[in-house]
Amino acid sequence: MNETVSMIVALLTGIVLGVFFFGGLWFTVKKAVVSKIPALWIFLSFILRISITLLGFYIIGVKNWQHLLLCLLGFIAARFAVIHFTKALDAKQVHLKKEEIHGA
């Protein structure tokens, strides 16, 4: 495989892993707040998210350290993207709930 293509794949894999990890964390917190057993949600989600993420980093990082670094860069970039989008979603939900309460 061409080196440039493999570096792009490593970066995209990091982005996917980041969206999975941080999006899953956001989803877990949302579900745990209304769950009867929040500790179970948090524990199982942590095990699943960490396992898949570490496996992905291991698979990408076996080739060489540059791929691992690009994967980490994509992972961190995805963190900021997930934070941005989840803030927008939460703000929209709060706004809709306020309209529902006030009947507007």
C-alpha cells in the first residue's frame, strides 16, 4: 500500500475511534442519568469503549510509530468535533424543553 494512503487511513481510523469513544461517552452519560442502574451503564460502556479503542490503536500502531501518531492526532481531533456537536445538540434540546414548558 502506498505510504500516503496508509497515513490517511491511520488518520481516518483515529477519527473514527475518537468519535466512537467520545460519542459513546456522551451517550453513556445521557443514559446513565435516567437509568435505574447507572453504574452498570458506566462500567460496561467504559470496558467496551476502551477495548475497541485500544485494539484499534494497536492494529494501527503495529506498522510504525508515525501511523500511531497520526491515529492519535485523529483521535484528539475527533474529541473536539464531538464536543462541538454535542454542545449544539444539548443546547437545542434545552431550548426545545424551554419552549415545551412555556407553551411557545
